[in-house]
Amino acid sequence: MSYQEILYGTANGVATITLNRPEKLNAWTAQMEREFSQAVLTANADDTVRVVLVTGAGRGFCAGADMSLLSSAAEAGSVVSGHRKLEVDYPEGAPARLRKRYSWLLAVPKPLIAAINGPAVGLGFIIPLFCDIRVASTAAKFSTIFAKRGLIAEYGLAWILPRMVGLAPAMDLLLTARTFGAAEAQQLGLVTRVMPEESFATEANALAEEMACGLSPRSLRIMKRQVYEALETGLSESLDSAFEKMIESIACEDFKEGVQHYLEKRPPAFKGR
């Protein structure tokens, strides 16, 4: 597929998806959504890709929905056509509860890293929350902004944000729609690492490559599923599931390689099996 509003490339086990409308701070369009979704699914289907890195071109990550989309919705007095429907296939095996807009990213077996290089606002605030790891440049800025547009907590934000930062901080971020920086985002637990602006792309890519080359793809795949399943089940179910998966892991090739490379003091050669 040829891309017009994103960039896509792979190297060293990492697929990098770059939102590419820098003159608009990578404001989200229907075209960008189609391309982004297809790129994620392409990376997921590529056996050479083990980690997916999502970032923005220029000085922004994503400034939210393009104002032309919001203007059209305001004039029509209704949601944009196709608001609920995703126009691409879902990852194979995605559970029905996750087959919804943006939450389907939680069903992608491979880890997604959001490398937030600049403003992440509105929809651009939500997309990283459905990635598995979020890192930020010192130049990053965040805002839910929806209350300033007469909108609401869109696309499951009311579910995922309190689980990520706690109820009181989530209410503060939603009900004030204030802008805050990378340091506060890290303090809240919204991002796990803050990196210098001048070396951000290099450091974020190094993190992705370290995961891709040094960790078992099978382990990453299963742990991701465990965590998101556990959010909707109890401790007893999680314990039972973990025991079953542990027994399966001990019989797999990656476990044997994990032990062997340590004993032989060499880099691992995980196969994901």
C-alpha cells in the first residue's frame, strides 16, 4: 500500500509508523486513520517485525482531529460518517470486546510504543493510551481538550484514563482540559520515560530495538494479552490463566533459548515460538 499521510519503514525488528502532516501538527484525518490502521496490520503480519513504534513528523505528535472534520460534524449536527466503523480488518483472534475504534490496538499481539515527540491533544491524546508503552520528549505537551470543543470523553477515554492515572487525576485532566507537559505526564504515570528533545528519536528507537532484539516475542505477545484480559477479570482467573501459560512456556523454544543464551553468555536468538 502506498501512503500519503503517514510514513512506514522497518529495520532491526522494528516497524516505525510516522504520522506525516507536519504542517498541521499531524492532525488526524480519515485518510490518516485508514493508512495508520493498515500500517499497524501490515506490521503485525510481518514476521520480521517484533515491535511497532508510533511517532509524529516535525514538532508535533498529533494535534487531534483535523478541524475540517470537526467543522463538518458541527455543520451536519451529527457524527462524522463512519464514526463507529473501522474500515480495515481486525487482527486475527481479536476478541469481540476489543473490535471497536482504537481499542482494537490492544488486540494487536505485538507491542506498540507511542513515542510522543510534541503536542498530543484530543484524539492525539487518546491514540497513545491504546499503545502499550508511552515515552515522551521534553517538548511533548498534552491535553484532553474535549470540554473546550463541546465534546465528551471520546473512544473509551473514560474507561482507560482512570485506570492509567487514577480517578482524581483523570477527572482533573478531563474537566479542566488543561495543557500539561512531559514531566507531569511522567509523574501521573501517563508516560514512563521522558527523553531529551534533541536525542528523542534515537533513544525511542533504541528502546524499541532493545525489545525487538533482546526479548522473546512469544513472551511479549502473551504478557500483553494477560494484562488486558486481567483488567476485566478477577485475581483467581488471572492466577489460573498464568499457571496454564507458565506450563506452556516451559515447553516452548523461546524458554529453552532464554536459558541457553544466558548459560552460553551470548545474545539471544528468539524465534517467537
